[in-house]
Amino acid sequence: MAKAKRVQRVREPRVREPQAAATEAQPAAEKSKRLSSTEQFQQEYAYVLKDLRFIFALAGIMFALLVIINLVLR
């Protein structure tokens, strides 16, 4: 397999707001940030899920072959 290029992300500094002012606007802003970060996470690591599925399928096939070979050689 070829190595995938790493994408460097720029981290935004965390800013703490006063609790009273932040509680009013926070739920809508938090949800939109979570959705965008979740979508971003899925896009960045989609290849990992594909690779894991391939590895599990390959392991299943190899295990089935071992069982079949065991039954034939008995």
C-alpha cells in the first residue's frame, strides 16, 4: 500500500468565555462545531475504515481456509 500524505491542520486557540454569556449562544454554536468536526473526522479517516474492513475480510477468509484445510487433512 502507498503511504497517504498527511494533511496538516491549523489549530485554533481555545478561548474561554464567561459562563453567563456563553450559555445563551453556546448550544447552537456547539452543535455546528461538533457536526463540522465530526464530518471532518470522517473525511480524514475514511481510508482507515476501508483498510480495517479489508483486513477483517482477509482475516475471515484466511480463517475459513484454515478450517477447510483442517477438514480435508483429517
